Amino acid sequence: MIWNVLLKALFIFVLRVIGISVSTVATILTVQGRRRPAILAGSLSSFVYIVAIGRVVTDLENGWNIAAYVLGYGVGTWLGMLLERRMALGFCEVHIISTDSGDTIAAALREAGFGATQLHGRGRDSDVGVVQAFMPRRSVPQVVRLAEGIDNRSTVTVTEVKSIERGYWRSCDRRQRR
């Protein structure tokens, strides 16, 4: 009898983890304007939610089901965030500010196949080189490592970008930009 109760609670937990993970990704897809994948993910999330909540409300006196539902939400949120980070959807803008090596960093980025725009500015104590580059989010760690390998004192900022129109893209699949 207890195994039957625990198996039902485990089923609710797994449904909730799946539903919330997919919902987290659907939200990010929606913010990025990726209509079709967002609609599909949102629909799947809704279906899983209905099945899970249906299992809980049919037996509200079962504390195991309620606990599984609540814990599934927390674990699903965590897993959804990990999944989204792993998928690295979207685009970023990277600014690299270097007092000594702006030209070298820009050249290295171009050599690695990235587009780079160089600007010159004035920092607190000296002139600085500013390198600006747009790229798919999954390329950011490579670009940061490259910049830090040339000037480990450079300032690097990364900003997520909602959309990009035109520009230089190294072997970027067109579908990725939608």
C-alpha cells in the first residue's frame, strides 16, 4: 500500500520537474521572440501541468502528492535553468576594454572568425582600446578566454541582445538568428 502511494507521488514529482523545466525554457524562448519553439514548449508544459495537478487534486489528503508537487517545482526550476544555460540560446554583445592591447585583442578575435569593432577612448588614467563584438551566446566563453589570454587586466562585459539584424557572422546558421 505505501509503495503504491509513494510511486504515485514520484510520478507527480517527475511530471512537475519535466513541466517546470520545459516552462522555464519556454519563457526564455518567448522573451527572445522565438515563436514556434516557445509555443511548442509552452503547450507541452501546460499538458504536463494539467496531468500533474489532476493527480494532486483527486487526493488532497495525501501529503506525499502535495510534497512531490511542491518539490518538483523547485527541482524543475533548477533543472530548467541548467538546461537553458547548456543550450546557450540567443546572442550577446561583448565589450572588452584594454589599456594596452585593444588592437591585439581585436586582431585575435578577427583571426578566430569573429567580427570586431574597435573604438578608442579615454579611461581614468590613460587612453584605452574598446573592442565590441556580437556573437551567439555559446561563443562568449571562447571570446572571454581569448581576451583574458592577451590582457588579463582587461575589463570584459557581456550583455544579452534580443535581436541582431545584419553584420558579420562566422559560419552562423541562419535559423539560429530567428
